[in-house]
Amino acid sequence: MTDTGISGNNGTFTAQDWQNHGIFGGAVSLDGSTKYIDVGSGTYLDSSQFTYSMWVKIDQYSGQFTSNKNGNIILGRENYLTSGFRMGIESDNGVFGFWTNQSGGTLAVYSNTAVTMHKYQHYVVTYDGNTAYLYLDGKQVGSGTGTFVVPT
């Protein structure tokens, strides 16, 4: 997968499962276990202020880690319990979220409704160093304050 942005951090597919029905042409089907994209540990993800954006279509979620409800990770960069973040779907209620509480921080922000299954939705998380905002299809659906520990 080629990064056409300024970071030049290309991704490596572990298994390619291209679909013909994406928002902008095709899409790739990922399961996070045997099908995922590894973008390495480039420093472009290491910032105290950021915006992450993604189109997501959820066909099912199962909750890998049901004991802590944060089991459906879509994007993450962390040194477990010390720094970083996770983005994904809570396994108990299906809301989309961004959290750092398993990565050394205190920041957590979640959408106010569950994801719509079988439909592409656009999620954006921004963080200005103090407050995070979560947007769904262009509308703010959550915000929160807390700390974020930049991955090292």
C-alpha cells in the first residue's frame, strides 16, 4: 500500500482481500488477525497534536478483549501501558472510540451512538494537546479531555 501523503510511510499487506465496493473505487477487507496492514513504527504517528481520519465499514465485531470492552482495534500505535493510543469499537455496545488509558494516558472519547453495520462511515479524531474531538460523517459526536503519551 503506497502512502501518497508527505510522510512516505508505505504499508505492507499481510493478506490482500480487495473488494470492488469502496467509497473511492475499491476497498480492502481486514480482520486484524490474518488480514491487516502494517505501517511500521514511523515517527509521523508520534505527535502531541494530531488528526486521524478513516473510512470504516463494519460487517461484524466480536470483541477480542471482552473483559475491558476495548476489543475491536482498527488503528493503534502503542507501547502497551506506557504510551500511545487505540481506535476502534467497544465490544459491549458498538460505539466507536479513541482511548489512551491502556497506553499510559487518561484520554478517552467515544461516539454517542453505535456504529451502523454494513455502511461506510467516516471517522475523524483530532487532539490539540488537551481536548480530543470525535466526528462521524462530519458531525461532532464526542469530546473529552485527558493526557496522551507520545509513543517512543
